[in-house]
Amino acid sequence: MLKLKRCATACLLFMSALAQAAGPKAEVIHWWTSGGESAAVKKFTEAYQAAGGVWLDTAIAGGEQARAVAINRIVGGKPPTAAQFNTSKQFLDIVEQGMLNNLDEIALAGGWDKFLPETVLNVVRVKGHFYAAPVNIHMPTWIWYSKAAFKKAGIASEPKTMDELFVALDKLKAAGLIPLAHGGQPWQDGTVFTAVLANMGGTDLYLKVFRDRDTKAISSDAFKNVLTTYKRLQSYVDKGSPGRLWNDSTALLITGKAGVQIMGDWAKGEFAMAKQVAGKDFGCIAGFGPHSPYVIQGDVFVFPKTNDPESIKAQKLMATVMLSPAVQVEFSNKKGSIPVRTDVDASKMDICAQQGLAIMKDKSRQLGNGEVYLSPDQNGALEDILTTYWNKNTPVEKVQKDIATALKR
């Protein structure tokens, strides 16, 4: 009996030593669950483990659901080590309530303020302190198209204007294909709207609507034209559109059943998983014309408040690893995004990423996604209005008034 007790004690001591030797453990909440997303997050996992850490994965399908779980656990006193949010105001409340550890030491050592775009810097730095580690730059309003579908529909060249896009959609419909592969969810409806606003309204109208919430601009004929064009696109979706996941819409392009999708560059991760090559199997349009805005979205990780030395060590290691240049490129190649750093070797990135990186050099074309300028409540109200308009015959003038009211909250 004594021998058994000694063995048990020795085993426990051995296991404890192994746990300490394994390095800092990080439980990470995120919503990267699609094929391409899973391949991307694996790059972070591998890099963290290579640096001596232990990554405990808590993947929750759906951004809203994952954020809700993270916030509930943070508020409830059982926080994860790190949690994913978008590059937006989504985590501002928990910053203001003192529920996050800052990353000032890591940001200063890494020179974040020297390479982060101003739009991203203004999100992750609150009142002079860094509260989130930005891991990528996504552009949500890319226009993707299937080369096979275009060939079948007799479309010889890439659309260069909104009018040419509608011509292409008409040809796709005539060929018996799904012209616009779209998932009828509020955030996806909002993505299409943002694409139309950026391409038709340019930087000026975009900022007047989202940043300034200018009632005169929202009531203008120019904005009315944006809304009617947005509504016109609805006539090109298929009956299976309502409620469809974004990656299922991308799959329709991959299989040549659909021609066009307006979606963020995370869709490129799905093309990569299917072994499709940019420029050969699918095309990508960042915007119409050399002055079209490059809308900046992305992902960040926040680190809940803790005084535990091991947890703090895990948080600092994770932030450092995620922002390292080589990991940035490896992750973005799988995720479809571009690195948030400007000092990386992007020579092995595809033509779509190269296009995005080239545009990002022109700061005048860098605009924040709507969520950068709007509160979560304002953004939710706007999405509700746009989704109702997308699905019902609502007079455009009423939509303009509803948006003006919602954004003045």
C-alpha cells in the first residue's frame, strides 16, 4: 500500500513537471471553423507550440456566438487566455470596464505604431494603451468570379465598372448559372451594401455616411442611387440564398455553378483548400478604378485581465508569435488576408494578396469598415434596415430616412 502511495505521489510530481516543462498554456476562443479558416488558425497553433507554448483550442462557429461566449466568460470571472474579435469597436466596452490586460510592453518592443495602418492603430490603441493584437488585414468587399463560369457565359474580360458587372450578371443568368452567389444573412447583406457604397460613392460619400453619419448625404440622390443599385443586385441571387453560409456560396464558384460573389478575402482560403489558383481558376477585383477605397477589416485577439504570472506569460508569448513576420505571411496565405505588418516578405503570396498590398501603399485609399466608425448598436440597426430592404419592397426614400435615424442614435 505504501509503495502504491509513493508511486502515485511520484507520478503526480512527474506529471506536474511535464506540465511546467510544456510551457505557458493558452485557451483561445475563436470562430475560425470553415476549412480555410481551420487551416489558417493551425499556423498560429503550430507557431505558438514551436515557441514553447500549449494552445488549447476553443472554436465556436459564428462570430456573434463566439464573442458572446467570450464576453460572458470574461464578465463571469472565468475568462479564456485570449479571445478573437474583429478590428472594430466590439471590445471597447470591456476595455472601458477594465477587463483586459494591455499589451503596451509587447507593442513597444515590436514597434507596432511604426507599421500598423492608422485605421487599425486607432482601434487597438485606446487612450494611449494597446488592448488588442491585430493579426491580419481583411478587405470585406472583394468581387470574386469563377473563370469557368465566365467562360461558359461568354464573358471575355473582367468587369471594370458597376455597369459592366451587371452586363456580366445578365450573361451568367442567360447561361443558366447563378449570377450572384450570396448568403442571405444580415452581415452578408451589409457586406454587399458596403461594396456598392465604396465603388459608387467613393471615399467622400463613404465617410459621410459611416463616419460622419451626415443626414444630408444619406438623403442625397447619390446615396439613393447606391441603395437602388444594391437592391438591383438582389434580383441575381438564387432561391437557396436565404440563410446560406458564406463558404457555401464560395463553393458554388469553386464548382462553377455560380459566377460572382461579393465577399471578404477570407473566401480565398476556401479556394486554396480546393486547390484553385488565383488568376487561373478564379479572379479577384478589389474595386472599380484606381481610386476605389480599400476597406480595412480584420481580426484581433484580446487578453482578459489576470494576475496569474503563467497566464500573463502565455498572453505575451501569443501576441509576440502572432505578430512575427514569418507567421504573418504563413497565416495570411491560408486565411486569404494580407499581413498587418508592412515589413514582411510577400513574394510568395498570390496575385490577389499582391494587389491588396499594392493598394495599401496608397494611404488615401485606406478606409475603415463600417464597424470601425459605428457602435455595435448602430451597426446592428443598419444591418436590420438593409436586410429588410433586400428582402422586401420597401420604398427607397423610407430606407434613407430609416438609416438617417438609426445612425443618429
